[in-house]
Amino acid sequence: MKILAVDYGDARTGLAICDAGELLASPVGVIHSHRMDEVVQKAAEAAWEQRAERIVVGNPINMNGTRGPRSELCQEFAAKLGEASGLPVVLWDERSTTVTAISYLNATDTRGKKRKAVVDAVAATIILESYLAWRKNNPES
């Protein structure tokens, strides 16, 4: 099943997709917008273009397991995206994905404007890889 991952942000939203066999997650771009409705529309269009069958939205749960204002915003975004795309949307714990993405970019010496342009798509890829690993152990999900 092709799955689109979304790392929703205030200014930039990263997107990643996996292949139909759920083996490889790849970044597919970044949406640059401050407006939730515009990001919802563009993410729904990306899901259609990529022929996704499901969408995973990163849910920034606090390190202590509580849900704060950012998590609530992502829940609202996920609900709107499900409605706009007509696809099932899953919220997925994304704790530390941006930190991990920055670590990957440090390891590849990606700096400056190039880093800013890709960090959100890399974070979406990490969210998707985590979800795919979980699905491998929970195939009926």
C-alpha cells in the first residue's frame, strides 16, 4: 500500500511516500505555507498525485506522553486532510523526528539554505519509516 507521510509545520510541511510494497520511504517535497487550509489542499493533491491509499500525519506528543497545543493543531489538520482527501488518516507519534532529521543532515554535511529546504521532508520520511516498521510487526493494521 502506498502511504503518504506529512510532517505538518507552521511555515513548512514535509511530505514523504513509500512504495506499494512498504519497503522504501522517500521524501517528495515541502509545502511552504502558513495557512492550514492551503496546506490541507496541497497535501490532499500530493496524496492523489502519488496515488496514496493512506496518510500518516506526525503527532508531536510531548516527551512525557501528554498532548499539548501543537498536538491538538495536528489533530485538527489530520481531520481536515482526511475530509479533503477522502483517505484514511492516521496520527503517528513523531517525538524527536526533527532532531533525528537534523542528525542525518549533519552526517551528510547538509548546511544552510539546503538544510532548511529539506529538513521537513526528511522528518516526514522518518515518520513514515517508523510507521512502516510498526506495520511490519502489526500487518493487520
